[in-house]
Amino acid sequence: MHFVQFTLNPPAAVVAAAFGSFSAGRAQEVVVARQGGALELLRPDEATGRLATVASTATFSCVRALCAVRPTGAATDDVAVASDAGTLTVLRFDAARGAWTRIHCETFGKTGCRRAVPGQYLAADPRGRAVMVAAVERTKLVYTLNRDAAGAPTISSPLEAHKARCVVFDVVALDVGFDNPCFAALELDYGDADADASGEAARDAEKVLTYYELDLGLNHVTRRWSEPVARTANVLAAAPGGGDGPSGVLVCGENWVAFKHEGHAEVRAPLPRRAGFPAARGLLATRVAAHRQRDLFFFLVQSELGDLYKVTLAWGAAGVTDVRVSVFDTLFPASALCITRNGLLYAAAEAGDHALFQFRGVGDGADDAAAGAVFDPSLGDDGPGAAKVAPAFRPAPLRNLAPLDRPESLGGATALEVLAAAGGAQDDARLAVACGRGARSSLRLLRRGVGVAEVAASPLPGRPAAVWTLRGGAQDAYDRHIVVSFTNATLVLRVGDAVEEVGDSGFLASEATLAAALLADGALVQAHAAGVRRVGPAGAAGAAAPSEWRPPGGERVVAAAANERQVAVALGGGDVVYFELDASGALAELGAKGLGGAAAALDLGPVPPGRARFPFLAAGGADGRLRLLSLAPDDLLAQVALVDLGAPCAGLAFVALGDDDLELCAGLGNGVLRRVRVDARTGALGDARARFLGGRAVRLARVTHGGRAACVALAGRAWLGAPRGGAAAAAGDGAAAAGAALAWAPLAYDALEHAAPFASPRCAEGVVAVAGASLRIFVCDAATQGEFTQAVVPLRYTPRRLCALPPAGAAPRVLVVEADQHRYNEAERRALAAARRVARDGDMDTGDDDDDAADDAGPVPPAPGKWASCVRVVDAASGATLELLELGESEAALSCCCVRFAGRGNEAFVAVGTARALTFHPRTFTECAVHVYRLLDARLVLLHRTPVEAPPLALAAFRGRLLVAVGASARLYDLGKRKLLRKAETRVAPALVVRVAVVGDRAFCGDALHGVSLVRYARERNALVVVAEDAAPRGVTALAALDYDTVAVADKCGGVTVLRAPADADAAGDAAAGGAARALLGEAAGGGAAALAPVARYHVGDVVTALRRAALGAGGAEVVAYATVSGAVGALAPSPSRDDRDFFAHLEMHVRQERLAPTGRDHASYRSSYAPAKDVADGDLCAEFLALPADARRRVAADLDRTPADVAKKLEDARNRVL
């Protein structure tokens, strides 16, 4: 068994971010490190306010920290990256290539994220002279950055600043001007605590702030100053120095913010606290961002609840005299905050969508809750001490920040379901992903395709047969007319403030139009069934009457094509007539040629810049033959190439890929799209490919997408073919030679019948299309990330599990169970809000209330064990909530499934596992139960609830019964009148069963610590028997049964393993169980069960939270789909043959040698981080073949005994089998 891994939706969670000018001197950009290792350069678009991705580079490593560093004398910033490669890497962005270039890569330790290997913390001197990289424990290294005599950047050997038995919490570089670089570290010495078994030394251990100075003259690092700080301090931020500030650091921790500096007394102020926040609970500061201008600087500090505080320092010649902390705004908890120089705030969310904000105020309101410096030594660092002096406030809607953009993210994904296609067998499956946290939770309904924004839609008097757009003049940037052709008439519409019909266009309105174009001299040309008409020039005063060309002998025109200088028509008798615009502005007939059969489609591409004509005419016949005819004057209409398409041709379109390469797309009547590469000089054909798009004849239209030529194909569904992204492709870096042709993806839109490009001030790259009897204008989203577009269904609480329900007609439905700890449920929130209104103004119906906004901004923290939970039914087609049931007080829904019980016909029931007053450390609860609901249409009706002894963390339908994971046991229930009836039980795992996957009479049970156990139901004894066990301990996070013997399992370390039971597992399990008596007692197998053998293993690089076996594309192969906690969606696709297995194994090996990771991480080592990779090829790495230089592509292809085009075709076919 062999798999190829593909990432379908890239991870969106951000590990670290840094602001700087990376591509140009004054650019405002943010570089982010995604979970999974991708480095992305983001730039706010000043025109639209959206955050655009400039470049994305896969590092195939775990990026732990990054920071911007500007070397002395440089105009742009570099980025220093610390990763699990055990290296410090300095990267520079090459704007010409659109990629990162490695400047330095210094190895300092072992690979992996280890506590004593540097990389967790990274800080760069503001003057770009040095970088410190530190480990969680002991190790700190300092590198000096400089330039040699030739101006090339250099880096020194590492200078050690180690301290034994010391834990580091944060590192920051001080602003000391041009003095020796200095770094501040937050440390705790645990040496005495290690030697003291009583624990007193650990309680008395002090956390200290330490300055490390790099002496540039002596090339040595010294421990310059150290002073105790609050035990709860965890974040540092450097204050500006020199004439712009007092230097020093801001120390943030629980409840307090303090300014510290060498030779300066501590000045601290409390964090304002929410009204009602328990005084006994600490309020932790988690993120800090600094904004610095010539005459202004301040800090934004965020708490664990998401509240933003503005921190300012009052300073002078005597130093800092006051620290003022005021409430700024309330956001979501962020993993990174970056403030740009032009007044933007980028906030990367810990879970859910990120955000880009614009400052509309600096938080100087007189009514803002604010705290000043407190010098009372009797106040401790704990919550009760801070609560005595901290002002209280209530969260409110945004006041100082205005949202500009909300980049989508599936961060915090907890569950995944593959739903049946709503559009029939020709539509792709839809994915439901539960993600987010708290009030920002959502259910994302993912549909494969490019995002579409509809601009306008208007009805038409009938069903059109075709549509074109025409500009007013050759120099015009926007379209002026839309030509709509019906079966026996033509309608011309003028585009302005409104779309209106034109009565004097000059077009022949009584005939169907076959082609329309604007000529280079400003005239319009209409090819219709009765001939060719030239009108114009458009808008000329006293323009002559339209000129007409009629076919000889009364023949009818059956197909036509036109561009700005050329016109070609196909007659019913099988001839093709060619016209060209001459010097006088007339269309001169230059020649005709018989094809031997009627042509069904013609196409002429746009005239290339600097050329007099397009070199070829493509003619597709009803006999399934495609002819390529030369239009060179000395070889006019000579046949250059002939291709047998295999089906009648329905549409043709030339798309320019580069200066010398074209792609000819041919849509066939059987729904297949054929593509062939055309050499623009010789007309030679090559790299033929085919793909089934739908059940209707494929019609084609050239459009513009992302500033480059693209194509729209209309079959059962609309598809967009656009050149693959990347600077290499845009710059013509041999992409065509590698087969980097058009990449096709469906549009997430209605079925269309005809289309044409459309440009207007509102949409420069729009498309006008016909859907039935309506005219649509829309824009394809050039910023669509991954393979899917998202529809968002807001949820009330954090989603825990998903379950697909039987569809209602064609609409799939999904069940969501939601639960939040430390939250009031909806009824309690309404009661508290009413009580606050009464207490405030004595009238429950008077005035507006911001309680909803306040509650959405963060959790209400009552006593431990307080939960709010609900069960929701969602229509996956429309996103509407069909049913919403709130559970009882402090009851949390933990699991769910849909089950059909034997003896109850085909009726579907919903089972939900719950626990009341659940806490995790330690694990306690008051009661647990399994609720059974009847599913009546869209309603859930409670049938009964069955108490159980432990939280039921996994449920599954099992051969007409319900399998419940209760603690470490698996229990089989049947449906009773008043409760579930226990039928069989066995102890499965040593710790806790958290996942169950059923296949036939077997169930794979995943333990939280000890791997997977295979349980079989012995019908003759009515017993559950453990027949096989995992040989390796693993913390299971997801399971998916692949067949009767095989299961895919994900673990907490980010790995996915495919395990298989031996053929004699049942017999071995029965023998180990010791007979029926021992099995009925529910005893474990005692180690005698067979072992589950790993047949495939792969390190994804992120914790996988869901696995599903399903076919994602219409007619595609079944794959193992997965979702990760950072929001990535991917698939493990089985290789269909040994040839495919060998191809991808060898391609991965060769690309691994040619494409070195920017961080220096060895790819094979990364994919084997915790266990050696086995029989899984990295499809993402193989896809990097297309981005290799041309000579490297040829070298790799030659080693595989293939051409670069063959390798690219193989890659495309493999991905098409998935989607």
C-alpha cells in the first residue's frame, strides 16, 4: 500500500509574524510563519484595503520564531528564522523572482524542537548588528552580522551566553543606539529547586530580568545586569532609546505591567479588569506590539481574554515616572500582533479568521478605563492585590480600530465531515469543517472552486445562444457594448450607468451572431449566419453604411472567429474563408480552403504585441478532427497539424502562456476538455491532455485572471483555467517547458451556458455570462487560497464533533455539538443581562444594551465545571440552522453519531454523549449520559437519556446497535423504550478511549495514550473481544477505517499511520480472551492479541484532528481526507499502480536533492520527525518540480526516463484523481 499526500487547503494558523520592508525600501509588509512551515509575505493593498499574499514559500520545517533584521546600510529588511532544523537562517526577499533567497544558514544544534536547542526565542538588534537565538533551557547564542570588503553580508561564529539550570521565558533586543548591542532575557534558575525534594526552593525561586551585552571590540558576550521581577512575568517588549525614549523593557505578566531598566527603579501599573472578573483569578498578558514614530511611541498589550490595552510611558531626564495602562479595544486572542508605520494593525488569531485593522483613534478618550503607576509595596503580584487598584470596565464594540480585511482561516479545526454532493453526481463532495473557539466559532462549508463575486444580474427576453463584449475603441480600457445572440436574432446592449438596449448599433438584428469583435481601426465586425458585416468606425461622424460580405451560392455561415485584425468564417459546405484588415481599413478576403467537412468551431487568438496577425487558425469539425491552419502570407491556410479529438468539437480557445507558447483548448460534445501545447513559431503540437468536466458539451471563452490570459470552460459546471501562480511562471522562467500550463478549477457558482470577458471600472477582470434566461456579471477571486471556497455558519460555542445526517431530498445535513467551558448558557446570559439592566436603570425595556457585544468579546469566567452547550442541525446547502437545542445547566456535549437501530426500520436516531460539571485537571464530573433523539424532518425530539459511569467520548453505529466508549471500555447498546439496553462490554484500553471507527463486525478503538485496539463482536457469544492491539504507544486524535483489516490513525505528534491487522487476528484474539466466560467478564486481552502492523507512516507537521475515507471529486478515487488543528485540509491518495508508486518515490527523491529547504531542514528527516516515513510520498514536494529551474527540471525528468511535460502531466493526473 502506497499513498501520495496532497495539501488541498493550506494551513492558515500563524506561529509568528514580523513587520518590515522586505521587497522595497518603503514597503509596508508583514512576513508570517504558518503552522506547517510556510513563510508568507503579506502586503496591504492601499486601493482595496485587503491583505494580499505577495509570495509563499514552503520550508518543510517547523518554524519556531522569526524577526525582521535590517543590516547596516541596507535599504530593505531581511528575516531571521529559527526552526527545528537546528539552524539560524537569514533570508532576503528577491522581488524580481518573487521568492526568498537564503543569505546565511548557520547550524548550531540537533534537529527537532528540543528544550536545550536554541530556536524558541529570537531577537535582533535594532541596528541590525547582532541576533540572539535562545532555547527554552540553558542555551543562548549571539551572532554578529557584518559586511566584508566587497559589501557581501557576513555572519560570525556563535558566541555563547549560556546559563546552566535556567529556564528562559522571553528574549528581546534593547534599543541602545550605537552602543554595544544588548539583549534582555526573562529567566528562572531551577538549580536549587532540583536539589530540594520538599518543594520549598521551587516556591521561593525568583524570576529575573537579565541583560546580556555583546562587546563588539572584544567579540564576547557578558552577563551585564540582573534583577528580580514578578514571578508571573512572561512577555518582554523593548522601549525606544536614544532621544526617542528611555530605553529599557516593558515586563508584562499576570495582572501587572512594569517598566524595568538597569539603574532604574521598577514602575508598574495594573491591567484594568472586566467587571465581574473574579478577583482571585489572574489576568495574563499574552502579546505585545510596539508602535514607534519620531515623536510618539506606545505599546499595545493583549490579555488572554482578547482585551487590548494601550501602555504609555511618562519619561524625562529623570527616567520613567509613570506607566499608564488604558483600555484600547477588545479583539479575539491573537497569536501575533504587528503595527505598521502607516497605521494598520495585523492581528493573527489563535483560532478562526485573522484580521487587518486601521487605527481611527489612539485611545485618548477621557472615558476610557485607565490605571497609573502604583507604588504600594504591600500589593502583591497576584490577582487579589491587583484587583484592589485596577479599574473595571465592560467590553464594548470597536472604537479605536476599524476592520479592513478578514483573511479566512480554518484555525482551530476540531472536526471534519465529507458530505454528499448537493448538485448531483457531477458535483464534487462538500466538506464541513468545525473550527474556531468560543463566540468566534463557525462551521465552514467548503465547496471546491474559485470564489466568485457577483456584480450584477438581469433578465433577458429569451435564452441566448452566445454573448460577446466590445470596447468603444482600440485604446479604451473598458467595454462599451454587450452583444447577445439568440437563435434567430441579435441584441446589442450599451454599458454605462445602466445597461440599455441599442437600436442603431449597425449590427444585423434579424440573424444570429456567430462572432463579434472590435477591429484595430475602431470599426466593429459581426459574423452572422448570412455573412460578415463591418460597421464603423464606431462613433465616427457621418460614418458610411455597413459593408456586407455574403457567402457565394447562398451558403450559410456555421462558425466564425475574429480578432482585431483577422476574421475567419466556416461555411456549411466545408470551406473556410479568411479575411484580414488591410491598410485602407477594409476587410480583404485573402483565401479559402476546403476542410472536407463542416467546421463546428473556429478560433483566432489575439494578435501578439508587435505582430501583424495571429499565426494560426484552429478549426474543429463535427467529425472529431482538429486542424491547425497557418495564416502566414506565404503559406496561407496550409494545414500545419491534425489531431483526432475523438468526439465532435463544441468550442476552441487559444491561450497565450508565454512569448513562444500557446495552449489550445478544445471543448468536446461529450463533456471532455482536450488541451494541447502549440509552438507559436512552428505550430508543432505536444503535451496533449484531457479531462472530463461535465455531462454537457464544453464551450470556451478567453478571459483575464490575475493580469494574465485565462480561459473559462462551461460544461455541467463552470471551470476556470488560469496559469499557475508564482513569480517564475509570471516571468516566463521556462514554466511552459515544464508543462506548467493552465491549472483548472471549478467556479463556486451556478451553471453557466455562455461567457465572455468583461471590463468596467467596477471589475477590471470581470466575466459576463448567460445562465438560463438571465445575464450575469461576476468577478473571479484571484486571491482564493487552496482548492475551496468557504461559506460560514456562525456557531454559539466551540464545536466539538460533527456528524452527517441523512439528507432531506438533495440537501445534505450535518449535526454539530458545541460546548464551552467557563460560559453561561443562553438562558443564563439573558437572565444576567436583564438583571444588569434592572440594576442600571430600573427598566428592563429602556435603552440600548451592549451585553451581547461584551459577551461575544470574551468568556464569562464563573466557577470551574461551568459549561454551556447546544446541539445544532445545519442545512449544508444553504447554511441555515434547522434546529438548535440548548442542553441543561453545566452539561457539555462531547460526542455524537447518527444510528439506525435494528427493529426500528429505516428510522434515523441521533445519539449525543454528555457530561455534567466536567473538569479536566483533575478529571471530575457529577454525571454522564447518552441522549437519544428521534430525527423528525429537521427537528430533534428527545427519546430518552441513559446514565453512564464516565464521559462518553466516542459514539458509533454498530450493526443496528450503538457502540459507546465509556472510559477505557467499549460498550454495545440496543434501543429500549425508556433507556438504552446494555448488550456487551469489554475493557479495551489502559487509559481512555477517545475515538471509535466501525467496519463490519469490528471496531477500531483509539486510546488517548496507548494507541489503537481492534475489537470484534462475537455474535455466537454476544461478546466484544479484543483481537489486535497497536504495538507502539501513541496518543490518538483521529481514526478512519479503510477496510476490514486496515485503519488510518493520527496522533498528537502530528503523524498519520496506516495500521493493518494480520489475517489470523480473529483466531488469536479468541485464544487470548480465554473463552466466553472471560470475555463476558469484560477483562482485557492480557497482551495475547495480535499486533497491528504499520503499512504506511507520514509526519504531517501538525496535529490531525479528523480523518475521513471518502471520494472528494466527482468520479474521483477514494482518499483519506484529513484536517489539522491549524486549518489545513489534505488527502492521502492511494497509488493506483506500481508504476505510480515508483514514479512518485523517485520524483520525491530527486526533487529533494534539487530543492533545498530555505531553513536547511532535511526533508526526509522532517517527514520522519518521530518515526521513519514509510510508503508515503510528499505530493507537495513533488509539485515543487514545476518551480525548479529549467535545467533542473530536465535533469530530474531525464533521471525518470521522461520529459518535463510528462512529469507535469503525471502530477496533474494524480491531483485530478483526488479532486
